[in-house]
Amino acid sequence: MPLSAACPALHAGHVDREKGVAVTMVIKPVRGDPSHHVPGMRQHKAAATTAGILYIIGTIAGILSKAVTYFPVHHADDPFAYAAKHSGAVATGALLVLVMGLSLAFVPVVLFPVLRRVDEVLATGYLIIRGAVETAAYVIIAIAWLLLVPLAETMAAGPGTASPAGVRLGTLVIDSDGASAMLTLVFCLGAVLFYVLLYRSRIVPRWITLWGFVGIPLYAAAYLLAMYGAIGGNSSEQNLLQLPLGVQEMVLAVWMIARGFRPAAVSTASELADGDGQRHARLPS
């Protein structure tokens, strides 16, 4: 029985005695060999499930932070007075912002071993933008929210929290359209890199990826238009522009948890990455 039939996953070598040339034969494993595909697929499944859970945790934490802190302080006639009276809610909101930022920061960390097989440069860029830059922005937001209470005490000792300066400063701390727009642009840049990697690898259905590509410019427009005063912040128009990408991310998260990454696409990406690093010796004529 030939060696390739008996041991399909082995690399064999021998010396051609007539020509005195060392010959290396690389024998690829058969497509259906479970020992070759199962370990990698388990890794990819674990990464997909973890990333999907982190997406959902981050999204829920972000929604709760707005409900607990952002909206009440933003809509208060005296933001500083409200923050001083509800200091516990402000601290909880800041903590939820940190949970959101850290959860979303670990998504590119978890997916990096998978995405780097597609394009290591893009995967590294995605890791830096979503894992480091965006997280730093969330930390700054959390610190700003925590400053509401000490700033309220300072304003109360001076002109008063209800003074025009106090109201303006409180609104500026909790709600800055310009800062939100900058954070959104960072988020959208990371999202573009992520969906390019997903589209090229096909580890999730392409209709989910294309949905993301459609939602990204709408999401960016929502904050840019608010920054320039074309629409109101937290208005129905802004929420409508954010909706497509928000729903798409939850669909992607549920898909990754329930279905994982597509096996055929994972195998193809892995084989291509492995094949690029292999060198085959040719027999002399």
C-alpha cells in the first residue's frame, strides 16, 4: 500500500540514491480527516461564542448607562444638582460605561487569532482601534461622568449649580456632540476593518457583512449631523440612523453564539494561510 494511502497526514522524505538528491514529499491530509479540522474548529467556535457574548454584554451595559445616568442628567434642568443628589446613579452609570468599553475591547482580542489568518495588518489595525483607542475614549467618558459630583460641589460653593455657567458646564460634561462624533468616527473605522475581514474570510454569511457596510455610514452620519446641528442629539432622526447598525451587531452576535463561524470558510482560510508558508521541493528532471 502506498505511503500516501496508509498515512495521509504524514510528511515523508527519502534520498534518491541514483541522483544523490534529497527529496521531500509533503502529503496533504485528506479533506475529511477529522484530526486535522476538529481542533481548529473548536478554537474558532469558542472565539465566536465568546465574541458574541461580549458584544451583547457591551451593548446591554451601554443601554443601561444611558438609562441610569445619561438621559436623567441630560434632561435635568440643573445637571449638577441632579448629579449631586443622585451620586450613586452617576457612579453606576460610569461603571456601566467601563463595562461596555472593556467588553467591546476584548472582542478584537478574542477574534485576533482567527482574523490574522485573513490579513494580519488589518487584524492588527482592528485590534488597536477597537481594542485600545476606543477603549481609552470610554475610560475618558467614565471619568467625566464621575467628575459631575465634585464639580457640582465646587459650583454650589461658587455661583451655584443653577447659574447659567453651572447649567452649561454640567451639560458640557455629560453631553458633548463633538466628542461623541469623534468617538463614533473611531468606532466606524474599526467597524470597517472588521467587516472587510469578515467579508474576505466568509466566516459569517456575507449578507450580515453587507448589512454592516450599509449601517456604518448611516451611523456616522447620525453623529456628524448632530455635531453640525442639522439634527438634534438623541432625536428620533438620530436614533433612526443608528438603528440599522445596532440591529445588525445584535444579529451578528446571536449568529456567532448560535452558529459560530462557517466551517468551510474557516477551513479554507486556514489552508490558505498554511499553504502560503509551505515550500515544496521539486524533483530534478
